[in-house]
Amino acid sequence: MNKVNGRDIFDILLDESNDSDIVILDNDGKEIIMEQVMTIPYYNEYQDKDEMYCLLHPKNNTKYYSVNNVYPFLIANHNGHYELEDVTDEEILNELNHIYETME
């Protein structure tokens, strides 16, 4: 799911006063309730473009998500419609992990 209370996911994630949970769908289509940890602007030198990522923390353990972890997502822009996508690039994952660890 990419909307909470009728708001676009991008607006929610960039709203510093937002404390709403984020609801996403796992690989089985099950709703997962997440809380936002941080939003990270990142310059992708390989694609020569700025990207925006977020780190989310699940509120409950599920088949795919553990409350002991924080999960990164790309905030992807598809013609003005924003969606969260899994991050699969190892280099970007390492960089996001480094940013998260230095912010703790």
C-alpha cells in the first residue's frame, strides 16, 4: 500500500511531523505495519541521479520481516506516483547501512 489516510507515501515519508504507521504488502500480499526510522537522500553515481530511500522498522514479526531489523526501500517515482521498492544493489545496501549505523 502506498497511501495512508489518502496521502501519497512520498509526502508521508518527508513530513517531519508525521507519526503515522506505514502499511506495506509483503510478497504474499499480507499487510505489514511499519514505522519510519529515517529518509535518506542518496546520489547514485552509477545512474547519475538523485534517489530517495527510507528505512522502515516492522512493528510485528512476519514471515519476511523481523522486529530485530530495519529494512531499506527505494522511494521510486513512476510518472509522479511514488512506490516503495526493495533495494537489491549490494553497494547501495552497504552505503545505507553505513549511514544508519552512523546516525544511531
